[in-house]
Amino acid sequence: MKYYIVAGEASGDLHASHLMAALKNEDPQAGFRFFGGELMAAAGGTLVKHYRELAYMGFVPVLLHLPTIFANMKRCKEDILAWNPDVVILVDYPGFNLNIAKFVHARTQIPVYYYISPKIWAWKEYRIKNIKRDVDKLFSILPFEVEFYNRHHYPVHYVGNPTVDEVAAFRSAQTAPLPAAGGGSLPHKPVIALLAGSRKQEIKDNLPHMLRAAAGFPEYQPVIAGAPGISPEYYNTFTRSANLQVVFGKTYSLLQQAEAALVTSGTATLEAALFRVPQVVCYHTPVGRVVSFLRKRLIKVKYISLVNLIAGREVVKELVAHTMTAENMRKELRRLLYDAPYRKQMLDGYQDVARRLGEAGAPVRAAQKIVGSLKRKA
């Protein structure tokens, strides 16, 4: 069968590449055409457009690149019509992908499947109408999404979380010690991991506060997880005076060695939990009190971290907007590092999160359901 896949970010490229490998196992005749990245290209098939040409985030960048975005949407739609696949599989990236779903549903008989649900439970809940109209099947990677969609009378398939697979694969592989900047391994000091986000604006907003907080623990060494696509020179603007370590492509090795972590909200909070690293979730925003006020009225969920959302309660402390200060982070870090009962309470919470996520095998389960469904339709 022919599978057209659309992924618009680095994370989508990763998850889609694993799904493609699983689809090949279920369907040896599988052919792929896709918007994605190097990982999907390595899995086989034809790369039509790289996600670097799609991934514009924030109001101003999107506004400035509207002609390019519309041109990419037009190219994607035309290419789907020309190739006429057996299914279109959309991977997260809702601003682009829901538009593609609407087009495919209106203009063709090609089924539309969605792998990794848009996070409409957090905000833009009105998009449920588009999903119910345009998406034939949705495969969720977050267990609490099942209840959300059930409330809207739209059945979804929870297949597990691919981060569980990625952490399990890392742990099963032989890994070398995390290297130091000057060669060898990290100095013999316990590590505080700093995961400040994947985009320049996030790093600019969060990293300086994280560095000030970590500086209050001289017996520990802060180590920064460098984000893909961000140059070492950019980090140097924040770390030059402190002579700090920045490691690239080694986030899992860093978490494996860390005693605690300061983590900007996102998948990284879940990764820290699966590595059993006590963490503080930190997200700074300009005009923090205004953002906090708006958040209470616009955001539909109680928490911002995946750890707390999955647990349905506060497992990790969230310092967001005006509460995200170096002083508050130091206070929470001190408890995580020196208050053994408090630390154990968080680690016990991680066990609950892991139980709710279930076993590894998310791409395999998704592929089995996709191929099984398409064969039944045929």
C-alpha cells in the first residue's frame, strides 16, 4: 500500500520514522512519500519537503512567512492528489495538518489517519469539530486523551507513548559516559541537568534563570542539554563567564547521570520522569503576571507538564510565568536534592506515570491498527 505522511517538526520526523519502520514490518509492500526530515528519509521513500521549510512558530514568524506556508500547503495538496495514496497519515503539527485533512476529506475518498493527536484539550478545543469531520481515525499517545475525546463522542485509539520506546531502547544499548568539553568524562561532581527548550526564544527566556538557580549549589555541576539546530555559539552568550558544559545529542546520557533537573515544559518533562530524575518544570514568559492571568482563562487544563497531566495530579512542581524565578527554583531544587522523603514522593509519582503510559511498542501497535484497518476497507 501507499502511505503519504506529513510531519512538520523534528519530533514528528522522529516519531514518523519509527512508525514507517513498523508499517514496513506489517506491510512489506509499503511505499512512502512524505513531508518530513532525515530520519524519515533514512526509513525509505520519497522526501517531498523538509520540515525545516515548514516549522515556523509564534505569531510574528508565521505572519512573516505566510506566503511560504500557503505555498507549502498547496504543494502538499497537489502532491497527494497526484500520488493518490491508500491513506494520508498526519503527525501532530495541527496548524498545517488540519488544513490538509480538510482538503483530503473534501476532495478525495482517501482515508485520513492522525498519529499523535493535536493538543486541543489544552486550548482551541473548538477544533474537535474539524477532527470529527475530517479525520477517519486518530491514534493517541497520551492516555488522558481517550477520556477527553470520549466526552466529545469521538473514539480514539491509545497506542502507548513512543517516548517509552525511545528511553527503553537507549537503556538497552551500551552507552559511554557523557564526555567533558576537554575530553574524558564529566568531572566527579553530581550533575544538575538544564533542559531549557528547543527554540532560541525559549532558551533566551529560560536559561539565564536556570543558571542563576543552579549556581546556588556549588557542590553540583550544571550541564546544559544543547538543542538540535541551535549553535554552540548561541549558548556561549549565556555560559561564557561561567565556563559551563553544553552537550549536544546526548540528552538521554545527561538525564541518566543527573541527580536533578530544571526542565522547560514539553516532552522533556516526560523523558526526565522516565529516567527517574527529580525535576522542576520551569517556563518563563515576558510580562509573567499578564500571562498567568490569561492562562487561567484560556488554557483548559490545570497543569502544563505532561507528567502532571498524565498523573492527573501534581507530581512535579511547575514554576510558570511570574512564579518562575531563580529563588523559587533554588528552593525547589534544595528540596529535591536534600529532602529524601520529598524526593521519594516524586519518584513514586513517576512510577504511577509509567504505569499509566503502559509498555513500549507504540509505533508497532499503531502500525498494526493502521494496516489492519486499511485491509478491512480494501
